[in-house]
Amino acid sequence: MEDNPTSWFMRITVTILFLFLLAPVLLVFPISFSGDQILAFPPSSWSLRWYEALLGNNVMMSAFLTSLGLASVVTVLSLIIAIPASYAIVRLKVTGSEFLFNLFTAPLLLPTIVLGLAILIIFASMGLLATFTGLVIGHLVITLPYALRVLSVSLGNLNLACEEAASSLGAKPLAVFGKVTLPMMAPGIVAATALCFLVSFDEVVITLFLTGPRMTTLPVELFHHVESQADPLVASVSVLLILMTLAVVMIVDRTMGLTKAFVK
Amino acid sequence: MTTATFDMPVGAQKPSSTAGIAVALLLPIALVNAIGFILPVFNLARMSFNEALPGGGIAEAFTAANWTGLLQDSFYIELILNSIMVSLGITFATLLASYPIALYLHRASGAWRTFLTVLVISPLLTSAVVRTYGWIALLAEQGPVANVIAAMGFQPPRMMFNTTGVVIGLTEILMPYMILSLMAGFGRLDPKVEEAARTLGATPFRTFWRVILPLTLPGIALGCLLCFVLAISSFITLKLMGGGRVFLLATEIYDQAIVTLNWPLAATLSMLVLIIFGAALAVYSRVLRMIEG
């Protein structure tokens, strides 16, 4: 690289493109400390007023609590449903397991705008619109494929020898699973937990179809807010969201390494 | 779009009782899949053949009226063509903006490479609403970008609530997908090949054009397919950056479903998006065969 006469040109180009890529995320940090009434950059004065405004905003706070509860319930259910499913597909190797795997991960191939509309029409006839149950099912449709994929890879990479040793020493199948397989899957389970939580917490488009004035989530409320007015309130929410994501990612990184969890 | 591979135990004999256990283990996921995916999608396809009544009513029917009406209406023909053109433009802009980063990352090594890869992935973990909001602040009428352009002595163009804003916002939002696809396809790019071309006297431009670019075409094709389908179906950025003034397929589906309550038409437009997906996939596999063959 050093003797390459074009490398300085390359470096400047890459720096500018990285700035372009990160600009909108970086910008919300200074804007969140704005003292202005409207969205402007750079702000003419600095303050914490938009963080105070956020704490006093009942709609945002209750949407945040809904999102938190929803993402938690969805994550727990995703694990309860996807761990047995991945075991059946990878370990028991049922007939047509590859077809089943593709079928259960297929929702990710559909654009969310199409999936959201499809679910809206069905849920309308079942009376599930703007209900917590409806949101949980809607989110499970897109978190389960991630959970199944991550858990299947994690299970597939495990060495069978440990499980075989346990059962040859007389452990019952359930005991082998609970005492040997499950603990060895721990990194995969952590990654699946983080992924499901973030996917559910950030989901907007499908949720937009399923929410109503009675029940709304934080991303949907943010969307409506940005759509109707331009003030720095969204920036303060964004900073908190980014910090929360960062915390989740750091937990995953500590447990198994970030690139392992998200790139592969 | 990727399929996981498992190490299946070879020659594992299964007793007959495992079938029953497997069904029990798979039942919950099958149930969610049926209620939240299979049933809605088939119902959506069926809905596109129903008849829309004025005022949001729907008559059970089996008519192609939605489809023929769509293809005869010049508003919708233009909407479809516009959506395809804008998505192609976004894909091309994303490719131009992502290629240098992907190439640089491919050549980098060690902790520096890991750090930069994390920087590339991190926007993916940030909500599209948040990133679009950042763009609104950047591209606003008295915003920083307009100020820089004005300081250089030019008249700043309108960059919000029009197609320009949509293209800029979506380009940035889709860049991580493109960079990761490009990097996945850069495996064949050996630094020794470049070195060979340079020692044999090729100019940097010629080395790029005749050696690097052809070797990275599979990655380019994959990234373009992914970004095109994501661009044509993206909604949040289009709605917010377009400010209700840019009409493309995704916003029209939403408006017909939520505002006009014409579900048969919304369903027909959704099916159309899926048909465009299929066409893009067909073009992709053709292009891939041309590159490889």
C-alpha cells in the first residue's frame, strides 16, 4: 500500500465516504443538546431542555414502555419457540428439514411493506389490530427467522462427541440436552437474544400497519413525530436508542465477538 | 438471502419415536409461520382479485379488474416506471459510494479492519427513522449542507421533500448492505494479481479497469440485486424524505391500505412489487451466468 501512488487519493475518498455513511448518526448527538425551539444545525444555543421535554412527554414514555415490554416478550418467546425448532431441524434431522428451514426463514425475503399489509388484512378479520397479542405475533414472524438461523448455525457447529459421551454414560436425552447441549449453545443463544431484541425494538413498517392510537411503539411514534414536526426531541430519543443498542452490542461482543455474531 | 449450512451427523439412525418428538418441537414455529406468513400472503394474493367498492368496502369476486385497471392507468404506469428508475439510480449511487470502502476494507488487516467493519455495520443497528431524521437535519433549507454549498458561491438546490433527498438518504441507508455484499464477493481478489499487473507496467487506472473490476463483478452483481430490492420496497425514508410529495410504489401501497382503504388495489400493487423482485432475481442470475461463463 505504501508505495502505491494512488493510495493517498484512495484514503481521502474513503474518509469522505465514511463521513457520509456516519454523518446522520453522529449528527443527532450535538442536536440532542440543542437549546433551540426548532431543528437546526449547528444549534444557536446548548441545553438539556429536550431531554427534560422527553421525560415530560407521556406519549413517548408510554410508547417506550410498550416497546420495551413488546421486545422482551417477543425475545423470550422467540427463544422458547426457536430452540426446540432448531434442535428438530439440525439434530433430529427430520424429513425435509432443509425445506422447513427455508420455509421458516422465508418471511425475511418479503419486503416489510408487503408483509405488513398482508398481516394487516388477516389480523383485521381476527380482531388483532392495535392489540398487544397482534404486535407480538407480527414481530415473531420476523424475529423467528433470525433466531432459527443463528441457533441452527450454533447447534450445527457443536461437537457431537460431548453429547454422545453423556448419553453413553447413561444420561437421559432430556438431561443431555439440558446439561450438555444447551450450555454449549450459550454463545448462539446470547446472539439470538440480542438480535431478536434489537429487531423487535427497531421494527417500524410492519408495526405501522398493526398499531393504532390505542397501542403504539416507540419507533412508530418517532416516525409520526418526524412526519409532522421538526424539533430536536427526536434527537434526544435517538441518542438514548443508540446508547441502548451500543450496550446490547457490547454485551454480545463480550460474550462471543461482534463479527462472529453479525457478519457470519 | 443466505442459507446456513449445518454439519449433519452422518449415518445417524433415528428411532421411530423421534418423529413424534420432532413434530412437537416444530409445532409452535409452524403455527406462527402459518398465521403470520403463509395465510396472510396467500390471502393477499387472493385479495388482489377482489373487487373494491367505493368507501372502503370489498366484494368477494374473482376479477382481474385491479390488474387491468392498473396497467391501463397512466398514473400507475408512470409510478411503476419511476419507482424502477429511482431504485436503479439509488443502486448505482450506492455502488459508487460503497466500492472504495469495500476495496479499502478488503486490503486492510488486523484490528484496523475489525474497527472499520464495526463502523460499517453500526448504522445497520440504528433505526431507519433515526438515520432519516439525521438527513433531514443535514439537508434542510438552512442546514449545514446548504450552507456549505452557499459558502462556495452556488445557489443551494432544494434537497428535501423531493427525489434528491430520497436518493441521498436511501443511498446512505443501503451502503452497509452493499459494502458487506461487495466484501463477500471480493474473495477472488488476490493482491498478487494486482501486483503482477503493476509490475508488467499497467497504469493504476488500467489495473483497476482490466484486473480489479472484472474480478469483483460477482460481488457487484450481488450488492446491486440486494440494494435494488431494498430500495424499491423501502418505505420509511421515502415517506419522510419525500414529505408526501414523492410518490413511488411503497408509499402508494401504504396510502391505498391506510388512507384510501382500497385493500384490493394495495394488494395488487404489493403483488407487483413481488413480480419486480422476481424479475430482478432473473436478471441477476442471467448476469451472474454471463460473468462466470
